[in-house]
Amino acid sequence: MLGTSVDSLAGGTKAAAKGAAAQPRLLIPMVLVMMYNRWNAILVPEYGFMHLELIPMLVGFFTYKIAMFTQAIQESVPDVGNHEV
């Protein structure tokens, strides 16, 4: 993904903006914001569902991403203390 981001910068400002908007890593936060908007605009007033808050939704998502990143780093770095000869 990083290579695609860097390649899109070579095309100028317009290509960089288009490349940034089409990145899959931005898709889930965008979908969360759209769900939040539609949920609170349609379902809460008409059907009385509970009101959602945007900040806790995004904090939960990014906390999950940090945990996944940490786990990937721990799996890729070998244990120094457990060497068998």
C-alpha cells in the first residue's frame, strides 16, 4: 500500500488527492462515519433506537488497529531469551 501511495504522488496534486481517497485503509473509518450519520438521522428519531456517539466508535476502531499492529510486531521479532542450542 505504501508503494501505491508513493506512486500516486508522482502524478501531481490531483493524482495524489485521488489516490488518497481510494485507499482501503480509509474505507472502514469512512463507513463508520456514514453508519453513524444514517443511524442517528433515520433510526433514532423514527424507531427510537439508542443514539450512537462517533468518538467512541472511532476510538474503538483505532484501538483495535493498534492492538493488531502490536501483535504483528511481537510475532515478527524473535524471542531473545528462548534460544535452544
